[in-house]
Amino acid sequence: MTDSSGYDNLRRLAAQRRSVRRFTSEPVAHELIEMILDIARLAPSAGNSQPWEFVVVEDAETRRRIARAATSLFREARKRDPSFNWSIAVQPYLLRAPVLIVVLGDRRMMAAYPSILRGNVLLRQSLANCIYGLQLAATSLGLSTAWGTLQGGRPEEEIRALLGVPDNFTIDHIVPVGYSDEQEMACAAALGPARERGPRRRPLDSVVHWGRYDVTKMRSDEAARDFIWAESVTRVVPDPDRTSGAAPPV
Amino acid sequence: MTDSSGYDNLRRLAAQRRSVRRFTSEPVAHELIEMILDIARLAPSAGNSQPWEFVVVEDAETRRRIARAATSLFREARKRDPSFNWSIAVQPYLLRAPVLIVVLGDRRMMAAYPSILRGNVLLRQSLANCIYGLQLAATSLGLSTAWGTLQGGRPEEEIRALLGVPDNFTIDHIVPVGYSDEQEMACAAALGPARERGPRRRPLDSVVHWGRYDVTKMRSDEAARDFIWAESVTRVVPDPDRTSGAAPPV
């Protein structure tokens, strides 16, 4: 019954998958993109509503315009949220990935969901499943990905117009796909915290409770805050020895 | 570079995974639960915030009380949403799975997310990734799962009190784990639509757009509605030959 090679392979893929923010210019064969999306569409979704569609963007000028639209949001956000580690933002680097997979969510599928639950959450959970499947599939083919998030507003409207996406679709997620620029990924000073912290996970024993919640494992509010500053990739105490994490102009 | 055995294995797992709503009473070894959660915790999360913790419930009385709490929501919902196919609801059957994994989401981790994005959505997307990883891992070990959703309210408060879960955690997801009762899964009349439709996916070509959105593939509003009634597992035209899909009392 137990197929440990299947488990071991899955665990290896899950551990290898990481967010890559620097890509080589090497193109990705269409056959590989299709293989990746063929797994993505197998994901579980609320009510098997399969709300996802995909726009695969390779044209450099289109990628540049998507990157510019997505980055405009983040330029504004940097002013409002200066303690965020903006050097990890995927958006300014979307141009450098040879392929962008823009993941659309068909809002009309929310009519399949029970009216007692918030459909917008079920829709995003379904899309998240699809994107994780996409990322694992890419990993299995030696490709790398990241996960860029939008949530409406002007950038979404610009991308909608650029790609001709009908109004019934959300445009919340852009997944760059390509081959990792290993040298940049290993050396870029601004990516240091992400490089170190990205693969780390809390120990299994600290997140598992048998029978009922074990309060001896409970993190205090202070410990939770410390975890964010020490372990997340988004809140980083500035290191004066590191070069600035400022995103490049697009 | 390309490891096709890794891809093939992942595709097989993604295609095999399905929602199982009837389990045998065979217990699940703790070692397998730990192996499953060890992959679940490798999932990507917003900012690597890892907001998940897990309560593993095996005690029959506790499972019965969780099932009763979760089902109370659905009893009320059935009145308000009679066209929903309530026979697929996971909640009344939670008692029958030997293991329930209650997935908690630490709301405090939302402080890691950029303030310009809705943290409650990023939190649920992160939890969804974790649960999909959990489900694929279970599949690789010959185990079956489903995905029960709560979104606050009285059932959540009852489960919170029962399991001693602190207020900073969401209790949105309950994943039953066990061995599929193949006979029940194959024969239960009420599960017919889910059995037939659950494995189906829209053809790859119909959901992929190259370069920009291809309007010739656009589903009309009527076609989208028809899809829900013909392909989702949640909206099903009643079949007078089938026995009622009424959920059993818990």
C-alpha cells in the first residue's frame, strides 16, 4: 500500500521548491509550460469549480509593461510600509523571467460555493492550490518560480487591458517561470535574508499538537513578533554592511 | 536537468488525490501522520510566515463533538441554500475518519505581510498551500483525505473550546485522514455526482491562453452557469432515481 518512493520524491520536490527572483534569459519550451499547467489544473478547488485560467506571456515588451504595472503598486506601498523588506518583491523582476504565467480566477464560479461561506476566500484558496501544484511541477522539471501577488486596483486594471482579460476574472497572481540565475541568487546582497530564511521551517514538533492544543508550545505575542523579524523574509532588521535592497527601475 | 520520473510521480499523485468522504475504521500510524505533516510544513507561505499549526484528533468522543459542531453550521445553511448538494458535505462524516487534522492559522503572522495587501487572504492562501501539500503527502502513503471548511461563528468557538485553541488562531480547515472505504465510496448513491465529477477537469487547451486572453475560448455567463450545474460537485440537478442526499444525524 505504502509507496515510499512516491513520498520521498514529493518530499524532495517540496523541499527543493523555493522562490527564485533572478532568472537567466534561457527560454522555456512550450511543451514544458504545458506539462506544468497540466498538473496545475489537477489541484483541488472548492466544489471542483476549477476557477483558474492561465495567460502565458513571453513577449518582452508585454512582460516589461506587466512588470511596470505591478511595480507601481509597490512604489506607493514602500512609502506606506517602510519596514517591509522590499528587496524580495517579485514584481520589479517580472521582466527578467522568460515566461510569466498570469493566473486568472473566474469569479462566476463562486456561485458553486455554499452561500454561508465567503466565496472570495474559497476562490483564492482554490487558486493557491493550483499555483502550488504549478510550482511543484516546475520544480520537477528543473524550472524555478516565484509568486507575485496583486489584489485589484490600478495595476490589475492595466494588466487586464494589456492582456484583454474579461472583467469576470481576478488577476491576483503572476508566476514567473524560468531557469534560476544561480550566481545572482547566491550573491545578490539584497537577497541575503531571503536566501537564508526561505528554506527554513519551524521544527515539526513545535507545530504539531496531539489530541488538543498543547499550551506549553504556545508562542507568546513577543515570540511571535520576534519570529517575524528573525524568520520571515519580509521583515528584516537592516544590515548596514549590505547594499540597499532598493528595487531597480523598470 | 529534466527529471521526468519526478514529474511523472507528481502528476500521478495529483491525479490520484481526491476527496474521500467515507473512511474505514482502520487507525493511522502516528509515524504516517508525522510524515504527512513534515511535507505539509514545507509549503510556500506569504513571506515564509508559516502560519500553520496542527491539532491531531483521534479520540472518538472528541471527533464526535467536532463533527456535531461543524455540522450545526450546515444544518442551518441547508435551509438558506437548498440548491446546494449537501450530500457532499464533509462535516457530518468527520466522526468516521480515524484522524482529524485541525489546521490552525496564526493571525499574528499577518504582521509579516505588506500592509497594502489583505492579510486575511494571504493567510488563507498560505494555509491552502499547506493543506494541498498535506493531501498529496497522504496520497503518496495510500491514505485519503477531504477538506472541510469553517469560517468562524459558533462552530469555530465550540471547537476552540473543545481543543483549547488560543484566540489568535483561525480554525478554518479540518482535514479528515484515513483509509478510503472503497465500497461506500463506489456505491453510496448520494455521492454519485461527486464520484463522477470529482476527477474531471476542463481540457488543458480550454484554460490556457498564449500571449493574451483568447476571447474565442471565453465562456459566456450561460456556459459558466451550465458548467456549475453539470461539472461542480456542489450544484446538482436532483435525480429522482437516487436516494436522498440527506446527511445522517451526528
